[in-house]
Amino acid sequence: MNTLKNGRNYLIKNNMNLVVIQDDLVVFESNKMGIIPMFDFYNSEIEGDVYIIDKFIGSGAARLLLKSKANIKGIFTFVISKDALKLIESKEINVEYERIVTKILNKRKDDLCPIEKISLGNDEFSDFYSNLEKFIAKMK
């Protein structure tokens, strides 16, 4: 898919962590770390068909994508967790990735990423989102 390939190249060239493309234009980009870019995208006013290019997608990021106002047409990521891939594919969204992992780990690689823990511990999206907001507020 040309849009995903172009988005991947844009992400690398501009040192971004998340790029959103709509009608062949970058409509959202972020070089912030962790879940913040996906959280910001979820809270944006972007609607319609979009393509997502992100460095890592775990189950928390996947849940935000699937509940966003936008209609996700395709996703490229370098690393995706099995849970995230299962979630995204259940919505019949095209996903391209370079590596699949069992779970997304924290920066020290000695435990699950905190967002994965929040996602896996909250089945209802509203509970997940509420706990995610609390986690992000603590980070700031």
C-alpha cells in the first residue's frame, strides 16, 4: 500500500513516533514518546478515512485507534503485540508490521509496558480510558 510506505518513510525522515495521513496529506504527527501521541490523536477532531503509521502498537494504542472518531483504513508499525494485532484484524483493518511480539515491554524490558497493564486490566473501554488518563496525569 503506497500510503503506508510513504507514511513510513515520512515517519523515519522526520523522526516522528506517530503520523496520520488523510487524502495523501499528513494531518497529524507527533514526536512525543510512549502512548501520548496516540492519546492526543484519539482526542483530536480528526474524522474520515485515515492511515496510521506508528513505531509501536500495543493493545492500549490499538484500543484508542479503534475507538477514535476516524475511520482507520490501514496501519503500519515497526512492532505490534499479538493482542493488538488480533484486536485490529477483528475489525478487518489492513495491518503491515515488521515485527510481532507477545507483549510490549517497558523501557527497561523487565516488565510489561504500563499501558499494556492498564489495557489488559480493564475490559471496558471507559475504565481503560479513565485509568489511562490518570496514568498520563501522573506522568506530567
